[in-house]
Amino acid sequence: MDEHDERGTTMTGVEPGRLDDQQLMKELETIHRTRHDTLLYGSNDALRAHNERMAQLEGEYLRRNPRRSVSPSRTREGARERTPSGPDRTPVGKWGPGAGGAGG
């Protein structure tokens, strides 16, 4: 069985270069959907395998789509335009106001 790479870890799934475009997109959707649970609850080996497979799939996607359209809001410049700057910027979410633990 030729499922091992040079580092001795087991690769699962079809080699990305052998997938057609539809299969590649399905694989990418699946791996992105399972990412959070793998990070939170997977073993170190599972996370390592997930990282490797995701990198392979994303690399193949980028190889096939070198001129993919990029949303201006997903660039650094676009992010700066939508993010307030300066010392009066108020953090939000987990680290924002009220995120101090038991007392609020």
C-alpha cells in the first residue's frame, strides 16, 4: 500500500491532483467544515493529518485557479478601510468590554 509519505504519516483521501474540479471543491468544503472540531477535540496526530490534507487541497485549488477573483474587503487595505483606527477603537467579542471572567 502506497499511502505513506516520506515522514511516515498516513495520508488519507485521493491525491488532490487526481480530483476533478467538483470533487476538489467538495473535499475543500468538507475539510473546512470539520476544521473547528478537529482543532478543539482531535488528537495531535489528527490535527497534523488535517493540516497536511488541508494544505494539499488548498494548494491544488490555488494551482488550478491562479487568477481567482479576490474581494477587495478581503485584502489588508480593505480591512483597514472597514476597521476604525486610533486610540478610541473599542475591542469587541471575547476580549472586548465585559470579557473579564467571572465578574463580567
